[in-house]
Amino acid sequence: MTERYDKIGIGYAAKRMPDSRIFRHIQMALRNSKSVLNVGAGAGSYEPTNIPAVAVEPSFEMIRQRRNRSNVVQGVAEALPFRDACFDTSLALLTIHHWTDLSQGLQECARSSKRAVTILTWDPSSLGFWLTQDYFPEILEFDRSIFPSLEELQHCLGEITVTDVPIPADCIDGFLGAYWRRPEAYLQEHIRSGMSSFSRISTFVHGLEQLQADLESGAWHRAHGHLLAHESLSIGYKLVTAMLH
């Protein structure tokens, strides 16, 4: 993962800006926390500024793009360099599917925290959405193989609470599902470059060509035009919290 993000993470901070509506879900989960460990923190998009926070990130390129580099340690989730119960809450946002050992990483998050572990992830039992259903089924298949199920998270962490995180129609955080109401965006290489999913498939030219043809012919709008009336859409993103001790 470190090497991949040192390559694909160039310019990441400009493409993956925090969306305030998603951030509200995270802030609600952290409302009683006095300190936070942000694991797999990337460029620190959703890192709280009103709570003391320390970040752990393996990629130097991602660390380089952080606004605040005084609170970051280069490291991995599976071997957190902190004593037991050092933080109130461990936070892991759209990162656990990149870890080499999920169980070990979650154990480390729980060990380093005394209150909770909070995770933003994608539920692999989700149907996905039109992009992965109709144009890039290989992404849907691959993501289902790397994102842990909610049952697996519960097995690792104990009892969990799960909150659905609908994605706003004008979401400014450029992850895979962000442009569900703006299909033309997926045709732009600089937008796709902020999505790790496209770096994992060997070829996606056919899917892009089909999407462009369907937009030009009106086929996309006939099939999915009803989505344009929605202000947000639930497409499988979940906030998972495990209370500790």
C-alpha cells in the first residue's frame, strides 16, 4: 500500500477534500472523545481540529500533503507505536481495506484506545451503484473481496453500531461513489486518479467508452435519470463504532 500511494497519491489532497455533511457523521461519533488517533490518515481530510489528534500514515507522499505534519507518525495500523489506552478513540476512515492484516490492525486500534474504535467503510453486501453495476463490475467484484463484512468487523471488535452515511449529490470528496449524480465526471482522468479502485484494474477503457456512448445517446439518462431528483443516495458507505471496555 505504501508504494501504491506514493505513486497514485500525488495531488491527492486536492481531489479528496472533506465534505462537511460526511464530516458531521464523524464528528457525532467523536463527540465525547478527548483525544483521537487517526489510523491510515492519508492527507488528514477528516481529522478533527477541535480535539487533540495524532495521525499514523504509511505513505510519505500522503504525509507530505498534510497541512499539519507536526502530529503525524509514519507507520502502519498493524504495529501502532503507542502504549495501551493512549487515546480515547481510534479513527480509521476509508482505509481498512488497504491493511495487510485486518484483524491485527483492528486489535492495535482497540489496544491503543480506551473508549471506542470508529471506522468509515463500505459494506460489501451493498449492491453498489450504477457505475460498478453497469460499467465496471470488476471494481465491484474486487471491492467485495477486500472490504470486510460488517459481521467480520463485529467478530474482530465485539458489539458494533452501524450508521448509514448517504453520499450528497454534490459531494466534494472525490472517492469512488462521490459522483453518482454527475456521471460525466468519471470520464475525466484527473478525477479518476483520486480513486484507488481504478488503480487496481488492468483495463477500464471499454467501460469508459460505454459510459460515454450511453451519455451521448441518452441511454444513461433513460436508465438512471431518476437519480437526478435525489439530493443524497445510500450506496453502502457505513460508519461503524465499537465501544470498548
